[in-house]
Amino acid sequence: MPTASGKMVRLILAVIVMTGLSACLTSPPAKIDLSHPGTQAVEILPEPSSIPIRMDTITGSVLDTHGLPISGATVRVKTSQQSVLTDHNGRFTLPGLEPENAVILTAWAPGFYIGGGKEFVFPGSSEITLTLEAHSSTDNPAYSWVSAFSSSGYAGSEEDGNCQNCHEDGQNKNLPFPEWQADAHALSTQNPRFISMYTGSDLLGNLSPTTTFTYQRDYGRVPLPPDLNQPYFGPGYRLDFPETAGNCSTCHAPAAAIHAPYGVDPTQVSGVGGEGITCDFCHKIWDVRLDPQTNLPYANMPGVLSFVFRRPPDGHQLFLGPYDDVAPGEDTYSPVQQQSQFCAPCHYGIFWDTVVYNSYGEWLESPYSDPLQAKAAGLSGAKTCQDCHMPPGQTTYIAAPEKGGLRRDPNTVFSHRMPGASDETLLQNALTMTSSGYREGDTVVIGVTLLNDQTGHHIPTDSPLRHLLLLIDARDMSGQPLVMVEGPVLPEWAGVGSVEQGYYAGLPGTAYAKVLTELWTETEPSGTYWNHTRVSSDNRLAAMQSDTTRYVFVAPADGKVRVSISLFYRRAFKQLMDWKRWDTPDILMEFQQLSI
């Protein structure tokens, strides 16, 4: 039996041997002496198997299912910013890790599902192999959409067949499913304003008469204006075109309209098609068809007509998203999910040669779309639609922890609430209003400037029904309104009636709107852009554009003047809202008071 002293001798010898070996392996490689003319640089390197493994590094390879290397694949420490690309041999070296902390690795390359994501690996490991499986390179038109709701899963299971099961958590309302439910996209087939404009009814179901037409020799069939002496509940697409469904569903019910873009009545859709712009629809969008000359969607190609999809073959699934580390599973990364063109097909629309919806085109022309223009305009950088309408920072996970959700940097978790035209906070941060006032002889002069310094498109944008109303209310100390002698007043379509009820026509102020006029009936302003219209005026504020208006009032003989300046956002013209019984309150975007 060896003695204790004998064990100690052998241990010391082992340390000496290992120390010497380490010194040999880490010593600089031998080089040819270049001081002699004619010699060439030759570096003698150790064999790969003899290269020491750094304990803060993981090395390995990314291969396809045939064992072939994949170059340019992203290898990432799951849910982190630590990543590297594989070389032309599919090999990777991931440095800078904490030696004591095991990590989970994922890998992704274009055309493949995200791989890995299962096993913990300790730094110092080598020859790790991550295998990627190719996903289908074509779309499957026979695919059945997955419901967002737990009551109907694509696999017939309430456990794993839909979005709600994993992306809802009773303790966190900032997960994708509850956020989407609160968003207008989820309600696109149920929006009462949209439905009543489509059908020609009011919110009580009262229906306006079907449009009557006359015949003109040069133009053929043209509509006549409605008879306002008869009960009338506003215009409607089906009143003008009772025999057709139109193309409204290409954006409002896209999952239902994908096979019949001009043949789906949005009031008749059901099932997944009735879920509006549902989760599975967006996460199957692979690309967007844009005109390379304009970078805009082609004319007459709204919604589903401009999207390119990757619906999987039977027996498979494929979800496209903004992360390259969602694994294991049948998911892949799609850069278009974070690019503004993702929004273009439904936020750019031409009707009868008139551009009606154009928030994407307005963004494209703004400094926000180009880093150099953004810098020149004094912006912090370019911004996409998603940057403002899917703001991050509300939560640290996208799936409930009990369903496998992992913590992420909140700045990488994007909101699905997608605030827009009904979001008061978003509107109140959309622009900057400044005002001034002074006495000049026997008058009081008020100046107001609106600057669109916070929004990457026009204010307001998209629907031509939307507009801003800047209202100037100047009064003496007794509360009597001052008489305005110079300056603009609000137009008739701001509403004729009680000021207390929001009828502001004729009052001091300025309206900002894109006003359409119907060609045949001369109706103005019009929201029936499915008919021939022209843009009769457009004074909305483009990105980084300002507008200053001036108002002059007769000053009181003595005492101060109190001025209230209000900027309201209104969803539709007052007369149309009355016809349709839309009880949608104005949103106060800005308010200031002056004492002069």
C-alpha cells in the first residue's frame, strides 16, 4: 500500500509534468527568421486537437440534417445578445462566457427552423453540434389557420393548439394575447364604424336607401346624391355596390379573404376568419410585394394581395417572428416582422387613382425612414412603424413562465397592443403646440404653432374621416367672448349646433384634414372613397412640418384677457357621426391657457 509521502511525491511530479505541457502548448509558435533575404513567412501552428480550450468559450459546428455545414448561421446564447456567425465550414467560437454558468445555445440560418434550445452547455465545451432542419420553401394554400383562442386549436387540443394557451397569463396583461385583444387589429371585423360604413346603416341597424343612379352618355352609370328629405343614416359601400362584396376584407378580414380577396363580405365571416387580423395570419407573413420603382405596394393590391406567405405543409407548423432563438419548435426568424413594409399593404391604398390611405408612404418620405435624413433632422435615428406602435419595455417574457416562457431584456419584448388612433397617450405625444399672445393697440393677437416633431407620418393619417380641430377661445374677465377681426374659423363640417355638444363651425380656429370630394355628387367632405373622389384640400402636418396660425381679437377696454387653446382629434366629420350614431368622443391632444 502506498504511503502518504509516496502519494505526495507522485502529485508533485504530476503537477510538474502538466505545467511543462501547458507551457509548451501556450508558447508562441515558431517563425522563420525574416532577417535573411529571400525567406518567406511561415508560421508553424499546433495541430487543432492540441489547441487548449478556453474555459470562457464554446466551440462547435452548425450542420443541416444531411450533416453538411451551414455557413453564416447565427449561434446565440438563448434570450441574450451574445451571438456569433458560423464560418464557411459551419464552425463557430462563442467567447466571453462565464466559466461557471451553463448556457443554452440556439442556431438559425435562412431557410431553416431555429435549432438547439434544449440542453445546457458549460463554457469550455468543444465540438458542440447544432443541427438545423430546413422548412418548406413554398406556401401551402390548403393550410387551415390556427385560432388565437384556447377554445379551438389547430390540433384539436386545448393544451397546445393555439396562441392564448401560452401567450396569456392572468398576472400579466402585457403578454401578446391580452394585448392583441385590446388592439384595433383584433376588432377589425367588428369595428362598428367600419361595419356601418360598409352596410350603410347606423349603429341601431337602420339602413339608408339604396343609392339611385342615372346614365350619362360620356361616362355611363353614375350615382345621384341621397335624398336628405327622407330618413338617411349615412353612406355605405353596399348601398352603392349591392351586388359585390368589395375588397374591404383583404385588410379587415384577411384570413378569410386570402382565397377570395374580392368575394368576402366582412359581416358574414366566422371562425378564425372572424378573428380580425389574427395572430397566425401575421406570423405567416414571409415578405411583402413592393414596386421597386416606388417602394410602395402596387395599385389595386391591398392587404392579402401584397403579402407573401409561408404556410406549412400538412404535419408541420411554421411561425415567423422577430427572434432567432425561439427553440425547440417549428419557428424561424423573419426580418420583415420588424420592418415598416410589413404594414404597407393595409396602410397604403389607392381607390380610383386617388391615394386615400398612405401612412406607410408618408413614413417613407419622412426623415424617420432613412438614418442619414434622421440625423440631418436632429432625430436620434431612423424609426420603423413597429418602434412606435409596438413599443418594448412592458414585460420581460412573451409566453407565460408556466408554459415555458423565458425572461428577456424588456427592451427586446415588443408590445402587441399597437396603440393608434384611439390611444389617448399616443395622440397626446404626437406633436408639440406652442402659443403666444400680446396686446397691439386695441387688439389682442394670438399665435399658435403646431409642430409634428414626434410622429413619422402625417397628423392625422390614413382614414380621410380623421381630422384635427384647433379651437381658440378668447374672453374678457367677465367671461364674454371677444370678437375676432382677423384669422381663420372652423369650417361647416366641424358641426353646426351647440358648442357644448362639440359643434364648432364658425368659431375661431383651424381644421387640419385631407378632404375628399365625390366627383359625381359633389359631396364634401366624403368618406365614400370606394366611389370616384378627388382630394380637394390637404393641410395635415407632415413629419417635422409645422404650421402657424394667427388670430386677432378686439381687446376689452380694461382688464386681462383669458385665452384657452384646445387641439382636438376627431374620428369623423360631425354630420356623418350624427347619421351613423357614432358616439365616439373627441380626444384632447393639447391644451394651453394664456393670460394677457
